[in-house]
Amino acid sequence: MQAVVIDAPGSLSYGELPDPTPKPGEVVVAVRACGICGTDLHLLDGDLTTGRYPVVPGHEFSGEIVALGAGVSELKVGTLVAVDPSLYCGHCSQCRIGHDNLCENWNAIGVTVNGAAAEYVAVPQWNAYRVPEGLDASLAALIEPLSCAVHGYDLIHTKLADRFLIYGAGTMGLLLLMLAYRAGAISVTMVEPIAARRDKARALGATRVVASGADLEPEARFEIVMDATGVVAAIEDAIGRVRRGGTFLQFGVAPGDAFASMSPFKLYNDEVTMVGAMAVLHSYGRSRDLTVAGDMPLSELVSDRLPLSSYEEAVARVRRGSGYKVQVLPGDASSGGREAAVAKSASS
């Protein structure tokens, strides 16, 4: 099969690997769509402490089951699935209290074991979630990032008529925006320096969009403030915008050695709740259901679809930040195969 391999930090190659063979309890998925996110960049740059090399990246994906390992009874060849990449041990102290995403022996498809930037990938059967035959593969590949956003909302307490402030209108910030009104927001203000992204945020329902926190009134405060950038300057500004008794959600992934300054007195005196959200926890199935329901404009978030062989260009587009979700299409079982998928991308 054709696959992308991160051989070591800063080293990327594209070529042939042996097709995966399913172990007992596993299925092999022919990948139709695989998204690229900030985690992949951290892995490529070598600043993800959990990463292992060499590894095939790709943890946001969907596809069709083409092979079954021994003992697989819940799934069949030909089933379309989206895959939760999380691999938990189930027996450490964190797993035992339900914090699977904080597993002391944490692994993930596309981070510590081979992922979906390939034509085929082997995954545990329990990580594969059925999706309807007619669901677009690109939308199914968005279930994973959506499940991260859903987990973030699981961690905070929102009320009807809360005012939200979100820093960053990339894919994750826009997913947080889509969920905000479902969580009770009366208004959502977004901070985003890129003009095209500001336009997209407005189109998707943001009440107000500004280029910088400096464009907000000095006294402006919000019940719910979220960072979806991982940028220290944005985080520091965001913390200062939390209303007394409000909540700050750290959702964006900052470099591991980054530090942000804040006022401990504000935390104490204003009774601010500060929460971090790490990956997926018991939220993948619900995100699948939200996607299948079809009443969220998720298709607006896929800006680039490229063939697998153009993975380096796909990464470059993510780094430029000009679009939203960039995906590679290793294969397409619909009429016309991979060529049709690439043609569709070129015409979109």
C-alpha cells in the first residue's frame, strides 16, 4: 500500500509499506478521507512528547472495512466506519476512574501506532463506529475533531443566555461556535486575525468577529471564554476577559514548553473556573450522531481535499492557515475511485 511515514522529527517520506493484517479483534479499514490537524504538525516537528517514530500519521479518518480479524462479530466487510483513534489500557488508575483520555499508558492511532495517512489501516473493532452508507467520507472524518469539541463542552457548565468569547476561527474554533448555541449561548464573539476566517465565522453564526482582543471594549467580559489557538498571547488576553464567576476553557494546543501569565488574585477573587480539554472522552458516539443528523453545517469546514501523494502540500496548507480542515483522500470506493475524488477536490 501507499503510505506517508514520519521517520523522525522533521523527516517525512511517501512510498510503499506492507498492507496491514488484522490481529484478533481488529479490522482493516480502506481509508477514504483523513484530516490533518495541529497534532500532526506537533508530531512532525518533534514537540509531541507522546509521539513515536517511525509512524504513519493520521487520526481523523473514515473508510470501509475490508478485512476482519479473528473474533470480530459486530462488524462486517463493506461496513462504512469512522474511527476513534484513542487507545486506552483500561487498567491504570486514570482508566479505573473513567479518565480514559488521561490513561497512564495512553496510545493513539496515528500518533503512537500507524494511522490513516495510508491506503489501509488496522484498528480495534471497538474503535470503529458505523456510519450510514450515504454519509460523505469527508464529513465522517470530521467526527473525531467534533468529538474533541464535544468533550470540551462536557467539562464546562453553561447556562441559557451565556455570552461566549472564542479565540481562533480555525476548524476547532468554528466547531466550538457551532456547539455554543446548542449549549445555550445568547451571543458568540470570536477573535481571529485572518480576514477570510472572520468572514467564515460570521457566515456560521458568530454574533461579532474582531481581528484582535484589542478591538474589544476594555470592559467587555464573558461568562464563557475559550481559547482554540494555543497561542500564549491569545491565552493571556482570553483569561482576562472572563467575567466574575465565569469559565475559561483551554482547548487549543500550545507547545509543551510554553507558559502563560495570569493573575492568581483574579482566579481567587472572581471565582474563575479554569478547565483544560484533552482529546476525546466518551464523546465519539455522540459526535457521530450529531454528524449523521445533518443539521450542523460541517461541510463548510472542509476547505482542501488532496491526494495522499500530496501530503507535504497538505501540511504546508495547514501551516499557512489560509483554509480550514485539510484532508487527504487515500482512496474512494465510490464511482471513479481515487481519480474521481481528486477531480472533485480540484473542482470544489
